Amino acid sequence: MALLNFGGVEEHVITREEFPLKKAQEVLKDETIAVIGYGVQGPGQALNLRDNGFSVIVGQRKNSKTWDKAKNDGWIPGETLFEIEEACEKGSILQYLLSDAGQISLWPTVKKHLTKGKALYFSHGFGITYKERTGIIPPDDVDVILVAPKGSGTSLRRMFLEGRGLNSSYAIFQDATGKAKEKVSALGIGVGSGYLFQTDFRKEVFSDLTGERGTLMGAIQGIFAAQYEVLRSNGHSPSEAFNETVEELTQSLMPLVAENGMDWMYANCSTTAQRGALDWWKKFRDASKPVFEELYSEVAVGNEAQRSIDSNSQDDYREKLEEELKELRESEMWQAGSTVRTLRPENN
């Protein structure tokens, strides 16, 4: 493990230098990795593993959109693409990448194929952390591991094709074979991680649910909407409001943050912008911190998990979800965004 210093806090991480792809291939040379589910994380992880030279098969429901997507991605029915149960039987490492609701529903099928010595792999700690609610309790004689890329499967694949890596967390819940650490390290490198940092299943799901509802998705949409609405109510045009709220952030400033950090982004803005940001950021922190504290508490006691389970298990979940997404999609702010994106130079 490499020892890195994070602002005075030392942390052990796994890098590609100390655990190169060749070593990962050697560790997993006798394994068949069955990627169960081809939705959000499945395609990126499966394709990266395949391109990195591992033995990979995909398990997906036949005659579904995702089955067709897998075929279009080059997975061959009867050779590398199978119905879920057959893939579970053939795989020695089962990458359980269905949605949380899908994992609950398919668990009885998957569990019966978790024979001694196999490994059960997750990219989210939900099913195991809330096992009393999900019913996902693995047998004692299998490894239970996690690699959680810090981004979507689409980003994981895109960065892989660009020769970059998306950082991932890793965790070991159960080490039945004594080889869980080398397996999870090899899989983390195999799926295209930049580096791997250690966590546990509980911390992964707590941070993930907080992040999704917070700065990654929920909070950022709320802040966008609040600023856009204030600008519009004060007479600014949709184009001006959207550009000042979203476009400049995503196209100009966030790339600077990604490149060298927030302080570097500040240093590369006007002195007026710097002064305003330094004067106002703590006010926003103080205003939003109680909301984050409430959010984390709801995650920790399991209320957010239960809401997800209850909602996602309803027969009309997809229809209700589409209605909620439609509200976002058809809002003036995102309609303005759709128009602004068409005007970017690369689209003309």
C-alpha cells in the first residue's frame, strides 16, 4: 500500500504502480467474473474488465432493453451473455450490480449459486449494511467484497477509454478464502480505478447516500434552482440566469477545481469574484450544514434506505419516477440549459 498525506492526515491507498494490471491479471487468471446486471455500473465495469484481459461474462434478463444493449456492446448470447441464473452458476466472482431493489428481488436466485469459495462483489454497501431490511445475508463460506467507483458507470468507461482512471473505494465484509484482499485489489484495478481507498460497507453507503442527496445531486439541483429563480424574479433573461448559474460553473470553473483545487480556481478568477467568494462561502456553509446533519442522521438510522426500498418496490415506480424527472426536464431552467448546450461551439 502507498502511504499518502491528505492535508496532514495519512492514509493508505492502493495505486496502479504498486498493483499493476499485470499483477491483477495474475491474481484473477483462474476466475470467471460474472457481471450481474447491465444498467448503471454494469456496462462500464464489464467492458473495462474485458478490455483489460479478464474472463468476463454478463448475466441479464433475456428480451430486455439491457440484454439488447449488452449484445450491441459485443457480448455474445450463449458465450459471454447469459440469463442471470446461468451466469451466477458459471461465475466464480459474482459482481452484483443490479439496482438496490433488483438485488433484493433476485437475492434468492443469486444466493443458491454462492457455493463455497466464490466471491460476492458489490459496488454499493446498501444491501449488506441494511441486511435486516433487504434480506441479503451471504453464506459464511464466500468472500464478500466491494469496489465502489466514485462516479457513474458512464464516467468510468469514458475515463478508461481516455487512458485515465476514476477513483474507487474498496471494502472487505467477509474473507472466507483468505484471498479477499488480493481479489478486491485486482478487481479494483481491473475495472479502471485511478487509485483505491479503504472503507467499509457501512461507511460507503452512508457517504454515498449523503453525497447523492447532497452536493452530487440533490443539493446542487436545489442551489441551482434557488439562484436561477432569484435571477429570473429580478428581471434577468433565461439565458443570462442559466449561464450565470450552471454553464459557467460546469464549463469553466469546475474544470479548474478538478485540475488543481478550489484555491487554484479562486486564484484564476477576478479579484472581485475572489472577494465575493471568500466573503460568502461560510454563510452558505452555515446555512446548509444543519440540512446535511439532518440528512446524515436520516441515512444513519436507516430512514433513507427504507424510503428507497418502499418506493422502488412499487409496481408503478418507473412511471412515478418518470413524472418526477419530467418536472425537472421541463422546468424553465433545464429547458434553457437544453438550448444553451446546442449553442456551444463544439455543437456548431
